[in-house]
Amino acid sequence: MSIRLDWEKLKQVHNDLNKQSHLKKETDLVFIMVLHDGSVRKAIVKFKDFLKFFWNLADNPRIYISALAVQDEDGRTLYRHKILTAGMEEIPNGGNINVIPTWGALNTEEKDTYVKLLISQIESYEQ
């Protein structure tokens, strides 16, 4: 699997987007994907094919996605994918996502610094 998705959350996002008046079935959505090798791909998909496109991504064994965002024609972000662990927990996509898998190898000072940075990111986001 190239991308691990929380399908329940994704269906809820799709349902919420269906209720928005500015999105029609033929509205173009821009999928911006950052691959594991650092390259970026862009795809333009009709809103009616939103879930189908995610299904195709999940089934494609040749593409490994690190980050993904979906925007409307005006550049508003409609969905931002967060990487899921084996336990289906979301890994924050802000900051350095490589810290989570290597957390056990960090010393106390490095852990404290990362936590302080994470708290400041959360606080700035909430304002």
C-alpha cells in the first residue's frame, strides 16, 4: 500500500465537502503529493472522483506518498493527509516527521527541545 488512509475520516471529509455550495461535481480539485524520494506530483481531479482517486492511490504499489494536500480552484486547502502509523494514529505533518519513529534514540535534551518546538507550533496554529 502506497498510502495508509483513515477511510472513515476521509468519507466524513467528503460528506462535509458535499455540503459546501461552491463545490460542484465538475469542480477541479488539485492534489499535491510529496513522494518519499522528495519529488512532488500534482494531479487535477474532478470533485466527483475525489474518493475514487484516493482509492487508486491506495492501490498503486509504485508510488509512496509522504504528504498530500487537496486544494480547490482558489487555492483553499480542503484536505491535508497526515501519515498514519501501524496503529492508525496520525503523525503530525508539521515539523520533522522523522522524529517520531526515532524517538527512542533521542537523548533527554533533544526530546525536550522537540516537545518545546511542537508546543510552540500548536500554540501558533491555534491563534
